[in-house]
Amino acid sequence: MNLPKADASKRSAREGLRALLANREFRLIWLIGAATNTLRWLEILAVGVVVFDMTGSAFQVAFMVILRFLPMVLLGAVTGVVAERLNRRQFLIAALAVMGVSSLVLAVLVLNDQLNLWIIAASVILNGLFWTVDNPVRRTLLGEAVRPDQIGIAMSLDTVTNSMTRFLGPLLGGVFLEFAGLGGVFVLGSVLYFSGLALAWLVRIGSEVSRVARSSAGFLAFLSDGVEVLKTNRVVAGVLAITVIYNVWAFPFVSMIPVIGKNVLGLGPLPVGLLVSAEGAGTLIGALLVLVARTGNHYRRMYTFGLALCLIMALAYSQAGSTVPSGVFLALEGIGAGFFAAMQAALILLNTPPLLRSRVMGLLSVCVGLCTVGFLHIGLLADWVGAQNAVAISAGEGLLMLLLVCWIWPEITQRQQVG
């Protein structure tokens, strides 16, 4: 009989957001993500606009994003293993403290007229190092703070918040660039990082290190355990394959939004910020739809459909040629991104044994970091055939790869067991 599962589903639906927000540990870790993700999207826009103004090169814009994600490729899996062997709470506190101080130093350098590409590159690499902590540390802590049947809605709420910051961040970035320059962006970054640090200090969970992590097993043995999951768990392998497609062929097109906005549509920093915010608003709507629907059994299908919608709308945006249709297509692309993002970490946590979660979340960070390949690909294409054609080619390739992955791992479109 399915009565226990039905009862759990009804209980989860009844408690919903109220139960999550009443959970002190969840609330603190969730708010840390809200603060740091606001800065993430704010800085992506700000750096893109400033670098393009300084160099006039779409490839240089894409290269800065490559530098931002490179630490995920090189250190994502390592961070996952380290996070299981150390105190995750202290790990998060140390990372936030380092980023707060670094942002303050960069602000002083910029405000003293020492701005150059090297300083900008240093800032994006530092932010990339911090991003490697999010999946294996903060989001894993988020999963630990709730019951197993709440993981889906918890990750959906975290994605809704991230989507809201994806909308507000570029808007704030446009305003700060217009009136305070890049120095103002770094000052705000320092404030947000130190705010996250204050919240992390209050977190109580994450101090325990598992008995397995304390064992004498070597570092490489822990790393290989995470990789071994991919051989035996086809669902996790399929989820990571979809993640690779999104980050190599879908997500990198965001670096071309400011380029197309300035070159093709003739927009200034603030209107470009509004255009990017349309994509963020769509992401928020998509994540909210997931949160409201609570259709746990369809998590995998929503994940795959979200990627397909992203690629199709990116293709449409590349050929729009005017502001209003561009905003509409970006909003629709954002809805697909919202479906995708809400399901990504939830599917990993739901389909991975608890003792292996940090390691597999570290592998997820590596897959996310592979967007460096995508940004290099789209940046070179943009210098060769123009930004519009580069986005169209990348989206077309991604759709072909999506069909291939669905054929190899049909499990990714099957029903998900929740609870």
C-alpha cells in the first residue's frame, strides 16, 4: 500500500514554507545564500559591462567568466572531499571571512584609480574559489537541516531565492555601475559577505565530521568513492550529464546578453541591466512554479524540460533583434532555467546516500565548472561569427546533445520517488 507515502506527501504539502521558515538552521543557511547570490549576479553583469567598455572584445567578456568558473573545474571535487573531512560550518565561516576582506581590498584599489584587467581578473578568480564552496558546503548543510521529504521543497525555495537575486543582482549592478562604478560594486560585495559571515556564526549544525570521514582512508579513496557512484547510479549520472549540457551549451549565452544589448540593441548599462533582469525574473517564475506545484514525482522530467526550454529560447533570443521580443524570450528562457535550477541539487540529494552527498555535490560543482569550456566556445565563436550567431550555434549544439543524453540515460525522464 502507498498510504505512508501519501500521508508524508500530504504532511509535506500542509507544512510547506511555514515549516521550513520555522526551522532556524534552514533559515540561517538560506539567508546566507540570498546574500552571496545577490552579489554573484550583480558582479557578473558589472564585470561584463566594464570589461567590454575597456576592451571592446566579446571574447574578453567571456574569458572573465571562464576565470570565474575555472576553480570549480580544478577544485570542485576536491572541495567536496575536504568538506566531508572537515567542520563544514567552520569551512563556510572561513570562506565568507576571506571573501569579505578581499572585496574590501579590491574596493580600495579601484577607488584609488588602480582599476585594470588584472584587478578585475583577480576579483573573478576569488569569487570562483568561493563558488566551489556552495554545493558541497552550504547547499549540503541546507539538505541536512531538513527532513528527507522536505529536500525538494527546500531546494526549490533556495532556487526561488537565487532566482530573485538573479533578477535583483543585475538591476543593482546597473544602478551601481551608473552611479558608483566598479568600486561601489566591491564595497557592496564586502557588506554582503560580512552579513553572510554574521549569519554563519549563528549556525549550529555542520560541526560534526562523519565516522567514515574520520577513518584512515586516503584522500584519493574518498574521491574515487564519489566517482564510483556514477558507475552504479544511472539517475545521478544522467542528472550530471544534463548539468554538463546546461553549463557548456545553455548558461554561457548569458555572457553575450550585455554584448548583444550594447552592440545590436544599442542599450546603455541600466537598460542592459533591465534586460538581464528579465531573464532573472523568468527564472524566479519558473522556480516559484516548481515550489507551488510540489510535483515531486515529476522532478526529473521538469529538470530535462527546463533545459530544453532554455536552449530553444536562447536560440530565439539570438535572432530577435529588438528590445521587447528579446526581453520576452529571455524571460521564457529564465523559466526553463528556474525548472532546471530548482531540481538540480534536489535530484542529487534525493538519489545519493547521505554519507556520499558532499562528494557527489563536489562532482556537481565540477560539472557546473565545465561552463568554462562553454564560455570559451561561445567567446571564440562570437569573435569569429558575431554574438548573435554564436548563441544560435551553441543552442543548436546543446539541443542535439540533450537528445543524445535522453537516449543514453532514459531514467532522467522517468518518475522520481520522493519521501
